[in-house]
Amino acid sequence: MRAGRALAHFRHFRHFSSLMIEYSKKFSARKNTNFRTKRLTVIFVILGLATFLPGKTYSAGFPRENAIVKAVKKVSPAVVNISSEYEVIKRSNPFFDFGLDPFFESFFRDFFEHNYQRRYKRNSLGSGVIIDGNRGYILTNEHVIARSAKITVTLRDEREFEAELVGAAPDFDLAVLRIHPKEPLPAIQMGNPDDLMIGETVIAIGNPFGFSNTVTTGVISALNRSIQAENRIYRDFIQTDASINPGNSGGPLLNINGELIGINTAIYSKAHGIGFAIPINKAKRVIDDLVKYGEVQIAWLGLFAQDLDPRLARYFSVPEAKGVLIAEVTDHSPAREAGLRPGDIITFVGNKRVSSRQAYYATIRDFAAGDIIPITIWKDTKAYVVRPRSRTFPEELAEDLAYNLLGVRVEKISVARRLKFRVSAKSGVMLAELRPNSYLHRIGARPGDVIRKINEITVKTLNGFNRGLIKYRQRDSVVLLIERGNQQYYVTVKMGA
């Protein structure tokens, strides 16, 4: 290759030399040529020769270090590899493979399944980005580290650290980790995704298929995208055509200046040729709550919303028949103090239209406790804007919350109650009362049953149950682990059913 380039240079130089010789002859033959013209001619010849000389003075094509290269150089030291290890329990039973009657299948499951449990370890690979180099904070996706017993962070210089989980927010698919290096680490610079433009160039860095610090580029294809994954809706995502594979999850999405504008996520299994990222302005509030409290503090207004069906929309003459109906307002709550009442219809939260109960609660989650939340309501055929200041949910209202959402009242497990109901469990909370016709009542739950878990939270005390219920109060449903005697059952309960 070098010989070919040298030959090309020689041919260009020989061609240029012949042109210069011919021009010199013609120039010498001319008369009345002044000194200035001769000097310019010499300079022209020298510059022409320099063009073909080897070395730094020769430049072929455009500069290779463009804005993308500079951005990657700037940010790469702050991108980390994350590997997590978690245990999987696989249950198998030879009796289940013969098409048994459901009664006998239940019998064999209750008495034999624990003898056919196989445990093995599985690894998950993802990416992360250092957001605070002095304190060692790293931002990544929640699904990258979910259920992990051990999390390992590898820096670009191949140093490895065992990371601790500061906090995780499954509803936002974000988690904050912390490592403890001996010296400060390079951290990424936050950008502003509020001024993003469709079509502008973006850069994704991550670990696709285990290949560390892989760079892909693309453009912003769309903004404010909503996607559904694992029975959960994620809103306001950035859509890009930059390749985002499972190993890219948790890595940074950058603008052309190397500023962090989003966290890449690969939760949408049907995505081919498109990727999604969580805007960093949405992540900032989640980060602050996770660092301060270990969980996201959801804004509380003290109202219960229900879907607005077409009949009610016509009755209240709601524009475009879109909104949610306020079914109940808690006394002494921010909503009550702002003048909201049952029968009011919420049409907008901030500048976002609300068309369902699920959309309302998803929009409220974007606000932090203490924020003033502009809410547009439709009342008496007119639109009004109220601005309640949200608060954290008061724990003293958890008992009523459990009755409204789950249809139960619970109590701590005392010695007397254990003897009365013949309960072996020493931790958890006991069902004391069930609302007639509630879901748990209909499926046969009864006083004396013990709740051991809410989703992934293990319930040990009454306070633990209250905190778990408050955390998941805006979910459409929760999974309860209920114990009766020596048997445990997982039950999915729709909130408010």
C-alpha cells in the first residue's frame, strides 16, 4: 500500500514538474516582467512542490477527527461494563408430564415439588455511566441488575469493583449503583434533552453481546414515545435508529457535543433497527430520590381517579370525551385543599392530556413530592386550572389505603392470634378483615392468612407492609405471597377490585 502511494505521488510530482518547466520557459521568453511577478511565480512553484512532498505538509481528504470522534474520546472513560449474577430456581416434577387430573396435580405439587427444585446461577450483562466521579455513583437500567446477588463494575482501564445498590426504580427502569475507588473517577456531563431535535445526530455507547465500549451512531427518530413491556408502560422515551442491543442497556445516549441526553434501554423485544432511551431530565429526579431515600418518592395529591366511559363523557359534555373522573378525595389532602372534589374531571396534568386512569398515574409519577402540579379540570362545562402542591403519602393513611385498594385490613402477628388461627409464620402481617365481594374475598382468602410479600418486597412487619403498599399504590395490580398453614400461594390482585 505504501509503495502504491509513493508511486502515485511520484507520478503527480513528475506531471507537476513538467508543467512548471514549460511555464518557466514561456515566462523567461516574455519581456518587461517586473520583480513582483517573478516573486509570485517562485512562491507558486514552491507551494505546488510542497503539495506533493511527503510528511505532515501533505493532507489527503478531510480531517478524520470529527465531532463524533471527539465526543467518544471525551465520554468513553465514564462508560462502565456491568455484570450481575443472580440465582434461578427451576421447579420440575415428573408427575406433571402425564396429563394428570388437576386435583392430583395439585396434590403432587404440594407434597413433592420441593424435592424437584434445581438451582443454578445466571449472569446478566449491561452498561452504565458514571454520573458522580467523586462519590462513585453509576447510573444504569433497573432490569440490568434486577434480582442480582452480586454486581460487578468494570472500568475502561479494566479495574473491577463490586458495586452496592443504592436504589432502584422499576417503574422508570433506572437504578443507581455505587463503587468505592481510591481516587475520583471521570464523570459524564449532563445535557439538556428539552431542546432535542428530530433528525439530530446521537451516539450510543455500550456492551452489545459483551463487546465493551462499542459505539453506534444514528439520529433521533421521534420524541415522547410510549412503549409497553412486561405488562408495564414506559412513557416519554427518545426513539433513535442507533443500534441498541441488550448489552447497551444502561449506557449513555449522547448528543454531538458528548453530553448525556438519555439512558439507553433494550426492554422492547420487538424493536428491530430502532432503539429507545430514557430522557436524562426525567432520570435526574429519579436519581435524586434514589440517592437520598433509596426509592422514588411518588407525589401524593390525595385523590382516586377512575376511567371516564363514553356515557359519563356525554353526560358531563367533556371535550373530545377524554379525561379521568375524580371518584374520591381524601380529607386534608393537597387535592382537597386545592378545591378538587368528587365528580370533577381531569383533562390535563401539566401540558399532557390525560385519557385514562393509567395515564393519569403515569404522568403524576413524573413529579416529585413537594412539586406544584398544574391540573386542568372540567367542571360545570368550563375548564379550570388548579395548582396543588404535592406531598409524600402519610403513613397513617395506609390502613384505609389497604382497604380501598386490596379490600383488606391487616394486623401484626401476635402470640394469641397465632394460636387462634394455628399460624406457624412469625413474620408478615395477618388478614384481620376482608371487604365483602373484594377479589381476595371471592377467591377464598380468609382472616388468619398471612401476607409474606408484596411484589419483590418481603413483608416482615406492619410498617413494612405499609411501606410496600404505599410504594406500589399506583400500580394496576400487585402480586401477594399469602401463607396458610404450611402452604404458600402467589396471588395477583388488581388494585381497587
